[in-house]
Amino acid sequence: MIESATTSGRPTSSADRAWLLIAAGLAAIPLLYPLWTDPYSLSVVRDALIFGLFALSLDFLWGKAGILSFGHAAFFGVGAYGTAIVAPMIGGDAAGLVGCLAGIAMAVGIAVVVGYFLIFGGVRGAYFTIVTLALSLVAQHIVIGWARVTGGDAGLIGTPPPGIGFGEWSFVLADPVSQHYLVLAISLAAVLAIWAACRGQYGRVLAAIRGNELRARTLGHNTGLHLLVVLMLSAGLAALAGGLYAMVSGFVAPDLIGLLLSTEVIVWVAIGGRGTLIGPFIGAFVVLRLQQEVSSFNPRLWPLLIGAFFVAMVFLFPNGLLPLFERAWERMRGVARKRALAP
Amino acid sequence: MDQAIPLLLNILTLTSILMLVGLGLAIIFGLMNVINMAHGEFVTIGAFTLSALQGIGGSYWLALLVAPLIGGAFGFLLERGIVRHLYARPLDTILATWGISLILQQVLQLLFGSGPQEVFTPIHGTISILGSSYPAYRLVLIAFAMTLLAITFLVFRKTRFGLDLRAVIQDRDMAEALGIDTRRIFAIAFAIGAALAAVAGVLIAPLTNVLAQMGANYLARSFFVVIVGGAGSIGGIAAGSAVVGGLETVLNYQVPVTVSQAIVLVAAVVLVRFRPRGLVPA
Amino acid sequence: MSAAAPEPILAARGLVARFGGLQAVRGVDLVLESGELRCIIGPNGAGKSTLFNMVAGTLRPSEGSIRYLGREVIGLPIHTFARLGIARKFQVPSLFPEMPVLDNLLVAEHAGVSAGIRRERAERMMARLGLEHQAGMRAGALAHGQKQWLEIGMALMAEPKLLLLDEPTAGMTVDETRRTAELLRGFAGRLTTVVIEHDMRFVRALGCRTTVMHQGRIIADGPFEQIEADALVRDVYLGRR
């Protein structure tokens, strides 16, 4: 099975190896893509990767720790807006990165405060999800209302691209190709980091919390602390994605922090396969592509489709599309095997 | 004294609206632990009903009668078609009803366009209350909402249906063992909650922008009402509405609306830490 | 100078558990010596599981005190109880059905030992439980008796000092019950074990001090043979009192 649920034991079981192979194969595409494409198409792929990274952050929270956030774009948006607001104040080549760090710090700060009160207040499940929804809603209202700082409905332009500089020496990534590789590197690092962390005991503990939190607690695990840490890391990663988006596109707007994006990222993770880590990237790519096609046909149609998707997802494929493919794959292998055995 | 009366009445206005919207949500949540993310859309449906009716020459009072019927019908359909199948799956209910909410919003936009809908206040002018003048419409709103809530309270307390409802909230299995048709109770309670929210939509429409997305705001607020006040009892909803409505109204005088909403969110989050079941737990 | 009596591992006194108007436990004292094997029996509703809930930290007593290794533990978080060495097996099976058997054992080890040592302990435990061949199987797919054993194994993984077993042999075959009794008797002296049970054959096989609860109180306490012969206990079980 490709699921990253820990099959304990040997350092690299065959399931792990299969997963690594697939991840490597998939990574090869964006790695080599810049060689044959134009800057505009590349920037589209680059942006899709960033959203994939955002989806990964939700997958960590939802797929690994079992907490559904309905307002995850709040963290993405705080990262984006933090970068866009702080970077111009600093100046210099590293302004973008410093702004990004500020955005991440703000997002993690919010996660700590909200997380502390909710998690240690024993709030789980539906109530928790509602509060995250309200978080995104409120964040969106603040961003639209506080126009003096956030640019209101129009947003902010002028976020510098990522770079660093020491005195004379300046290293700025201002073109789509180098930015693409930066985002790709960060995405790979994030996926590998989460994958490695979840392979061992930590992954098992998270799976136990996901399955039966009280039981995990009676086994000696400080579940509240674990959940808070996951929330903080997830928020930080989402903010990093947001900051990257601000830096490579140079522009932030309220749609980066609001409810629609918060729900779209749930769709990406759901389609790609909750808990698979690479699934969210695939989900983001597939759905964004679909969105472009549908929206060019009729922009009204897309939210309608998303709504229909949510309903379909619940009734038809609650575990994402990946398990459906896996079952189809196994059925094909089963047929092939039978054919091989037939006289 | 001059300021206090209008302030109090403003608090009462928001509180009574929140109670109407929150009641439906709370009963459902207290009953079956189901969160209906499309609950805000019932408010929207009520407001749009008013606009549509007034558009073809109907009266405001007609809308007050028709909207709960339409809202109730939608609620009944939603319960039948979607929610009923997901009772044991709270997070799936959230996802599915959220999908319905998106669909409803888009359909409304497709049918009526995305700009604000026009509605007309039935009552103009102000009334003098204890030395200050206050919009007459708001007074009528408060009176109407309070009456409706009182009726609902009586139904809850004095009728057979209300008794059955309370029994199911207390202990569902026991109620079933006693022969109460819990599924029927759920369906009716759901429809009533939707109808109340639709009435709230009609009442609030002349005071606000009637847009297809207006529901989200009421959804969030009514969830705070349930979180703060506690689900499953009218007293809890009253307490929650008073706190949320009061806090937001008072803050609106001092700070921009967005900040006051943020503060209410923070207050709800902090409160839930210390009273996880709400001020008046079920 | 005579040696002072060793401190009891658990000294719970005056425990009361109140739920609204109902008192599930009314003034119970429970003192356990280190290494002791104790049985708690009583008709349904006697308050046995509630007593366990208090000692394991999942329920806060309305009154009373619980001293574990000399330290007052009421009010500590649940995971701290486990870390202090109190392990519990619930009455209702509560392992992690989606996770493999081996993972269930691995996750039950909360101490910061190395992965290698943890694995070794888990494999040894599986051998002891007779589950070596089911290591990769979904725990939910085990037979009922195997699930019970896995849960006992999970409780033992963290090398607890106090083990609370709530109806460990429920649904087990006669043979499994016998083996469980042997296992528990083997712990004597090293691990303090308290068992809630209904199966009298099992309780007899354990041959230990037995405490009888009824309507939230302790009504008898002593060696099993004495309890077996006690008229009051018999009446309570037959519903005459």
C-alpha cells in the first residue's frame, strides 16, 4: 500500500521503497519541465507547486493528526500578507525572505494562541473546525477592512522576489526558472521531512491520536501538546507557501486568505488522497488545471462544481481518489495474475 | 441615559436576530451532533424571498409569512436528501452541507445576479422611547422576534412535540425505546430551525446588504452563539446570543466592524477553554 | 529496632464518585502492597469500573485522596498517570484497529528508548502473547481473545508498576482464561496487579486477596476461599440484598 501509515520495522520496507520511487518519478517532471517550456507556462507550474505545498501543510494537519481545518487559508494569507507588508519596510536583497519569516512567525503565533485555547480546552472535531472557519472569515474581513495597511480589496503590489545579499554580492531569484527550482527544492524538502518524521514512533503516535485520542493519552502520550505542535508546524508551512507566493508573484489580494481558498485546499487534499503527502500536490495540479478549463468556459460554474464535489466526495469517495485508483490497480493485477495462472 | 437606550435596543436587535438563527442550529446540534454549514443560507433564502416578493409587488408582511415556508421546505429537503444519511459522521456532514452551501450561493447568484438585492422597509420614521428616538422598524423587529421566540419556547415546553424533542435531546436511545419516532422529530426540528432562520433573514434584510454570500456571517456568529451559550437548551442560546450580540454591538461603537468580529472570535475561543460545553451546558 | 512496613504502592482513601444525584462510589478505601495481586468483584453497577477510572486518572473523584508511591495524584493529567507507571486495560476493547498488531505494541511504549530496544521489547511481547505471526495484521482483524491479549500486552509494554485490568477474560475461551491466570500469577512480587472480574473460575485460579463491592461500597475483603464462603457475598450476588 502506498499509504504512509507506518508499517513498522525494517528501515526501508518494500512499501517505503515504492513510495520513494513514485515520489522520485513525480519529482522528475517538475525537475525537467523547465527545459522544454516557456516562462509563462513555467510560472503556472511554479504557482501550482506553491499551492501544492499549501495543500501539504493541510495534509499534515488533517491526514496525519486528524484535525480538519476549514480556515487554513488564514495561515497562508497571513504568510503572504506578512511578507508583502514587512518586506517593503526593510529593503535590500533579503527583504523578501525577512518578510516571509515575519509572516511565518505571525501565522505560528496565531496557531499557538488559538491552538492552546482550543486544544487544551478539549475542543475537537466539529467545534474545532468551526472556529477555524471563523478564523478565515475574520481574517478576510480584517484584510479587506484595514485598507491602509493591507490595501483592502485591491491588495498590495511590490513584494520583492526572494534573494539574499551581502554588501557587494547579490543573489536574487527574479525569473520563473530559478524561482521554480527554489519552490521545488522547498517542496521536496518539506515532503521528505514530514515523511521521515512520520515513519517512526512519531508517526505511530500521531496515528494513535487520530484513531483514539483518549486511548493514546492513557498510554502516556501528551496528546494535547502533540496536536498543538502539529498545528504550529502546519501553520508555519502554510505561511511559508503564502510568503513564497507573495515573493514570486509580487502581488497579494484578499482571495489568498479567505474562505474560498480554504475550501479549495480541502478539495486538493481530498482528491489527492489524505495522508499521502504527495497526493496533495497531485490534487492541487489536477484541480487547478480543471479550474482553469472550467472558469474560462464560465466563471460561475467553478464554485458550483466545488460544491457538488464536496457532496460527491462524502458519499462516493470519502478517502480520496487515490484509494480508488489503488483498488483498480489491484484488480488489474489480480486479473493479470489469474491470466498468468490459467492453463 | 441618552446613549444607553439606543445602545440597549441595538443590542436587543442583534440578540434577537442571533437567537432566531442560532436556535435552529443549536437544536440540530444538541439533537444529533450535526453541524449544518448551510444554515446561513436559510437566512439568505429568507432575505431573497423578501426581495423577490417585493420585486413583484408583494408586501413585506406577506414575505414574513412565505419565507418560513420556503425556508422550512429547503430545510426539510436538505435533511431528507443529505443530512439524514450522515448522522454518525459529523465531519462528513460538515463537508457535505458546506458543498450544498456553495451550490446554493452560486444558484442564487445565477438567478438574481451578484449585486445587492433591493428590499424596502415596511415602516419608516422613529419613535420616541424614554427620551431618545429610535427607528420604528427596529422596534417592530424586536417585538416580532421576541414574540416568535416566546411561541417557540411555549412549543418547546408545553406541546407534545416539544416534550418528545426534549426527550430525544436528553437521551436518544431512551426516547426510541419509549416509542418516539426520532427520525420524524429530527426532520421536523430541522425544518423549524430553517424556517426560523428564514424569518430572521426577512427581518434583517432591510438593515443590511442582501447578497448571496450574506449567510456566512450569520453562520459564524450563530456558531459562536452555540459555542458560548451551549447547545440543546433555549436558555443556553439566549445566553450565547446575549453575549455575542452584546459584545459585538458595544464594540461596534468603538472599533471598526472587522476588529469587533475578531475580538468576539478571540473571546469565544478563550471562553471555550474554560467552559468547553458552553455557559449553559445541555 | 523493627523494620518499618514497606510503603503501599497505592493508598486510596475515602473515594467518592458523584454524578449529579447518583453516587457510584461512596467512601471506598483501597490499599495495595507492592507486588500484590488483587481481585475486585461485585455485581454490575457496584462501582468497580468507576473506581478504576479514578485510580487511573480518567475520572476525578468528588472526594478522597489517592496516594501513589507516596505522592498525591488526583488532578494530574491522564498521560502523567501512565508515565508514572499506572497502566490500564479497558473493559471495552480499545486498541487501534486500523494499525498493525506490532504498531499497537510499539505505540504503547512511551518512554524515550531507542527504536531498536523498543522493537525488541515489542517482538518479545508478541512472542509471549502468541501473536508473532500476526505482527503485520490489522489489529481489528484479530480474534476477540487475541485482542484482549494484545491489550494486556499494550498495557505491559511501558513496564508499569501498577496494572489495572478491567474484565481481561471477557469473551475468552476456557484455555485462554487459564493462560491469562497463569500470566497474572507470574507477575506476583514484581508487578502490582488489580483485576476486575466476573468469571469466578478465573478469580479462583488467581487465588489472591479478593475485594467485594456492592452499590459503591466495599462489603467484604479477604482471601478468595473466605469470600467464596461468605453468606453476605452470596446473598448480594443472588440479588437478595
